[in-house]
Amino acid sequence: MSDIHARVDPPGEQALERLRERMYDYIFPNVPRTLAELAAFEQAVQLQYEHEETEREKYGDVPPWAESFKIGDFQMTLREGALRREAVCPAARGLLLRSGLLYRGAEGRR
């Protein structure tokens, strides 16, 4: 999967909020606790947005990471809510990993 993003229009606040929710689901049970973690999380959200828009330009209305699609009156949901690992932008995943937000240790993060 390529990690090169096309120039995309800035996201609206609603689009960002929906993507933040999906990213929170992806890093669950972790949440950003420090300023560094919050900055990494927000940067990952931005990278993911650019990645999804680039994929949408390449694949049209039903990119490989799509969760649902609609053709005429027919609508199908493939998976509700959370991002799948293969759908996460490699650069965003790297940021989350380095910040510790993907750590799932027995005692959790401190």
C-alpha cells in the first residue's frame, strides 16, 4: 500500500470528528494522555484523512478500505465503525506506534 498522498482539500470539522472516533476505536483501550501523545494522535488523524481521500480518488466510491457502499436502492455495510489494520495509513500507524498509543501490554501504559 502506497503512503504517498495527493493534495486534498482540508477536512471539515465533522469529517475530522468522525475520523477521530474511528481512530479512538483503533487505539482502544489507549487514549492520548500527554501533549506528545495528543499531538501524535492528531497528526495521525490528518495523515489518515489524506490517505483515505487519496484512496478514494484512486478507487472511486468503493475503495478497498470501505465500510459500506450503496448502489441505487441497495446498501451494504461491510464493517461498522473501527478502522481495520490494513486500512490505516502506514505513516499514521507508525506515529501511533512510536507514541505508544498502540501498546497493548499486560499492565497497560503508564
